[in-house]
Amino acid sequence: MFEKIYSPVQKLELFPFTQLFVKRDDLIDPYISGNKWRKLKYLLLSANNAHKSHLITFGGAYSNHLVATAAAASRSGLKATAFVRGESVENEMLMLCKLFGMKLIFTDRESYKNKKSLFERYFKLDEDAFFIDEGGASEEATIGCSEIISELDHTYDHIFCAAGTGTTAAGLLKGIQDRGLKTKLHVIPVLKGGSFIRNEIEKYTPISNHLELHLDYHFGGYAKTTPELIEFIKFFTAKTGLLIDPVYTAKMFFSISDLQKQNALNPNDKILAIHTGGLLGMFGMKDKF
Ligand SMILES: *Cc1c(COP(=O)(O)O)cnc(C)c1O
């Protein structure tokens, strides 16, 4: 399952850019999508090496990570259980989790904060239980994400990615540093107050001047949108034929376009946007379109 993948680099025709490319990690798999596939690759290897056959993880009710973990577990013959933040609900994402055989434990927001203690409380006696943090955040995940860089056949002036926990960004930065590239990595936190992402990245790799954080493209916070962002999504998708999601990739593509308008980005620079997938999350906002 984690061997052959299809993630081509494609050119985007978007005025006034002349060398804007996108790494199509969204095409890796419809359910184990984008960076969640990258993150799970070495986590599942670690679980396998430790002879653990029951993945325990955490997420919100519209988490791409939960669907990805559920699908990856069922395809690998593993069991999966998720602590879902908040009161019991039903939606398209959780339906997929259940179809893939994942067990869901709805958890109030206070208890949800202490993930290690939930794991201990419920799975102390389960010798097969393997802890996977929210969003798959881990050293293993950064190694998987750094492989995005080693797959590239060309070098770029700029690489852009959206950030939730910052793990993907850490892996990309590590990949850029390891290969000695001059590429600038632009990271777009999708949450308000995203400066903590710098500390998250630093847990995995030293901060270097390759890194640039853009803190002003959260559009009100995590999973928040504005009419401007929704209009941008409609325009971008109709223009390019590429679907983007309101939570992550739309905020990243908006930043590219906006930085160019502010002359902070030259339209002739060679730019690579990482499409980190996560398109199913769109169903959480279907009333906006
Ligand atoms: C989870 C997710 C991210 C955030 O990745 P982090 O490693 O947590 O920063 C970005 N894009 C998409 C589409 C995601 O599903």
C-alpha cells in the first residue's frame, strides 16, 4: 500500500504566473489523502515493527486524519479506534471511518485535551494498542513528508504548504535542508495565532532562513472562511480545474496569489504548491457554496 504512488507535478495556468506548479499529493489516494498518506507511511511501519495491530488516534469530527487512518488500517489488516472531540455526531467523514471499521469514542472537550491519559485509561491492558497523535504528528510523519522533496526532479525558488500542526512543514524543511537546496519554504498556518508552528517545526529540525511563516491567511481561524475565500475557491477551481478545500489548500493558494499582488512574489519565479489533499473536508462546508 505504501509503495507505488501517483503524485505528478503539474503546471498551473493562472495569470500572471508563468512558472506555477502543483505537486498533486491529492491524487495519491481518495481516502488516505495527501500529507496524511505521507504521515502514516512510517507510523504504520513503526506499529508493524513493534508488533502492534490496533491503531489508536484522535481528531475532530471532520478530520482528514481519521478517515485516512481508518482506511489505512483496514487495508493493512489492522484495527483502529479514534477518540473524536466533542459530543456524538454523524457526518460524511465519520460515516467513512465507520465503513472502514474504525471504532469511534466521542470525548468531551476537556478530557480530549489529555490524549496520553485517554490512551492509558482505555487501552492500558490492550497489548496491541499503538498511539498515534492527532493529525499523525510525529518524527515518523516528518520523514514521510520529507520524501516529497526527494521525489522532485526540478528545483524551485519557492515551495508553499498549508499548516495545521506544522509536521508537514517540518518534513519539507528537513528535506530542503538535507538536499542543500536554496528553495524558500512558505508555510501558511490555517489557524489564528499560528506563530506556534515555528516551535512545532523546531521539535523536528533546526529553523533556518529557508523558512518563512505567513500568519495572516487564517481567514478568522481553523475551519473558518470569509466570502472572499469562498469567491477565491470558486474562481480558482473554475479557472484551473483543480479542487481545493476551504480548510487548508484554499488558504495556501490564496496566499500565493495575494503575495504576488503585494509584489512579495515575482510572477516569473519558479513556484511549487504542495496540494496536501483533504478534499473530503469540503463536505463540512457544503452550505457555503
Ligand atoms: C492535515 C492537513 C494539513 C496540515 O498538516 P500538518 O502536518 O498538521 O501541518 C494540510 N493540508 C491538508 C489538506 C490536511 O488534511
